[in-house]
Amino acid sequence: MSEVKHLLILIHSRSGTNRTLGEAVLVGARKANVAIRVKAPQEADELDLLWMDGVIFISPEHFGSMAGLLKDFFERTFYPTENQLQGRAMAIVIGTGLDGVGALESIQRICRGYRFREVQEALILKTPITETHLQQCEQLGEAMAIGLEAGIF
């Protein structure tokens, strides 16, 4: 029997929108046999990154970039995990009232430094959140978890 894979879901949400998206991601992720940790960026650290086989970042766009607390997470964890996370699976969800492009690009740029492998097309979901958005998040969570469980990622 193979070892259970680990999925980290990092959710930053001030208004509750991205929390709702994250809960839908979690519903999908629970459809596979993976261990899951759900944390806010300020609660997570390098041990969470070293634990995980895959990570999903869920963030709003603030001032044309990722949320500051997510950036803080990256600043705190990059050097302690440098050269230890190459190839681990990553996906991104942006819930925003803007176009989300700045947040997406800033997260992707930093994740290239970690050498994560983006395994799913990012979701940029413009508010207000719809049932279709929640279904997309659930599908992303399920696909990530199943991919980890199957050893695809």
C-alpha cells in the first residue's frame, strides 16, 4: 500500500469570499484519500510546505497583487525550504472584484522560485461568487487530490 499524500490548502480571506471558495476546494479534495491541512497564510510555516506533496493557494487581489499576508508567508518560508520543494504540485485560485491578473502573476512568479509545478490552470473568479464558481473550485480540489493520490503529481 502506498503512502498517503499530503495536500495543503492556504486560504487568505478578509471578506469571506475566498473562504467560501476554499471551502468548495476542500469539498472536492475530500473525495480522494489524501491528508489535508487547511490554513491561513499567517498560521502556516515552512514545516507545512515540507509536509505537503501539493498546495493550493487561494487569495484575493489587493492593489494589483496577491494579498499581503500571502506574500508574508512566502517571505517567511522561501529560504528555510530553498531547493527542497522542486516539482511539488501547485494550483491557484483568485477570488476578486478586479481582473485578478496581478495577483496571479505575482503568485506564479514567486512559486517559480520554489520550483513548484503548476498542475492545473489557475482559476480567476470575479465576484459575486456564483454556483458555477463553487463547482469550478470543487472540481479543482478534487482533481488535485486525485492526482496526488494516483501519483500523477
